[in-house]
Amino acid sequence: MPFRCNYCDGSFCNIHRIPINHSCPFLDRYTEKGRVANDKDTGSYANVRTSLQNAIKIKSSKTEIIHLSIATILVTAVGMSLNGYKHLSWQFIAVFISAFLVHELAHKFLAQYYGTWAEFRAQMYGLIITAISALPMMPFKFIAPGAVMVGLSDRKQFGRVALIGPMTNIVMGFSFLACAYLLPYHPYLFSGASFNAWIAMFNLLPFGVLDGEKIFTWSKIVWGISMAASMGLFIISYI
């Protein structure tokens, strides 16, 4: 069933029902309403209490679990297709699954920490692209089965939620890289570094529905630093 916007009176799907997601012409009124609601509780104790409650109460739904499970299966298939499904390695598959899951869950956890609705939703075109990438003969692999939908009106918080996904991949990538140099050589550690770097770079592209577009709109400096870090990680992991 379509959702009706209370501001522009348009009908939208569950993904674009939030005014900020469908570029509502009355976005300023929606933002002001959210700001006034947040200003009602300005006490330091109340703010700390609310932050703790938001950090603890991580909500999910049966629909989200189903969508996330389907997406994870397809991502796993893409990882297995890199060696033609011939040699199955749990370490290699773990690298793929962790890079995807940690990225998406980071979006969700931070958005819910800010006190808003946030759930992962698979998208049909993304599932099809990911499924095609799982074919071993495909030279290029794209992993975009869906995204975490959030309902934030604050542009700064919206940018931070977009940023936290690629940042987790950058942190994980440098962690893999450090372990690869400190511990006995293991190819999976370098694979983990390069793959997380690739995921971060792809999501930081500043266009479409990718995280990079939201980050670039919020802060071009933050976007530039993040992209430079992901590119540096990608280059170093191959040296």
C-alpha cells in the first residue's frame, strides 16, 4: 500500500515515504518539526538517558531478517564465484560476509542510536545485479542487493549514518592489513584488506543512491578524506 506524505500530499512507497527520501518541496517544514521535537528534551541527564536507551534498544523485524538473509546468501555466492565454486574456503567467505554485514548493520545501529526507524530492505534490481555477478563467467562483480532505509530529518545525522558504513570497511581493511604484516603471511588477510577497500570506494562514489552522494552533500571535506583513505588502503593492499 502506498504511503501519503503529510507535507506535499504525494503517494510513495515505503522507501521514499520519508520527505527527505523523495526530495519533498516542503522539506524545510519537516526538518523544523524534527528540530522542535528534539529541542523539547534538552536536559543533560535526559540526553544521556536517551542516548543509552537508543544504544541498547536495537529493533528489527521479521521482514528485515528475511531480506538480509537473502542478500547475504547472494553475497556469499558472489564470493564463491571468484574461484569458480571449485575451492570453498570458510576464511574467504567470512571476509565477504563480514564486509557486507558489518557495513549494513553499522548504518542501522547508528540510525537507531539517533532514535529513528532503520531497517535493511532488499531491492529487486540490486538482487538481480548481485545474482548475475554470482555467475563465475562474469568478469566484473557488483554487490548491491539492498540498503538500510532510515527516517532522519537532520542532514548532519543523515550524513553520519551514510558515512559509518564505508568507515567500518576502511577500519576493517586496515585491521586486516596490519594483521597481514604482523602475523605470518596469509593471503586471506590481504584479500580482506583489498575487498573492504573496494566496498568502501564503491559506496563512496558521489552519485545515485550510494553513501557517497549523501556524504558529499553533507560535507565535501569528510567525503574527500574518506575516499582518499579507501583508495590508499586499496593501493597498499596490493603492494
